[in-house]
Amino acid sequence: WDETLYRRALRVPKSLDEHMVEEERNETLCKAVGSLPEIQRRRFLLYYEYDYNYSEIGAMEHCNSTAVYQSIVRAREKIKTQMKNYLCA
């Protein structure tokens, strides 16, 4: 009981506006990642979601780490373009 109250006191609840903006941002991000070509999407997710490095992804896909790096950079740029309304300048 005391521990729960202590945790709640440290975490300020989000306002409805903040919650709605966060939901919309997450939805836009999912759509942006989903719109990537298959190879870029797979490499992007392996790198950012599953914490593989370029060499490990390259070994999985039988290519060099430079190709993986370039693919991830292109994917990141495409996502940034679609997420420009949510990114701070």
C-alpha cells in the first residue's frame, strides 16, 4: 500500500491531451515502419527493437555490414519524414 502510493506520487499522470498526442504519434510510427520495404523494415526492427548490431544483421542476411547500415539509415530518414510533426526541431 505505502509502496504503491510512493510510486504514484513520483509519477505524474498524463493529461488527456498528452495521452492523445502520444497515441497518435505511436500510430503514425507504426504506419511509417509498416510502409517501409520488407528488407528495410526487417533490418530497422532488428537494429532498434531487438538490439542487433550491423555485423550481426549482415551475418543473418548474408551481406556486409555497410549494406545493412545504409539500409537502416534510409529507413530512418523515411520514418523521420513521415514523423516530422512529432519530432522537435
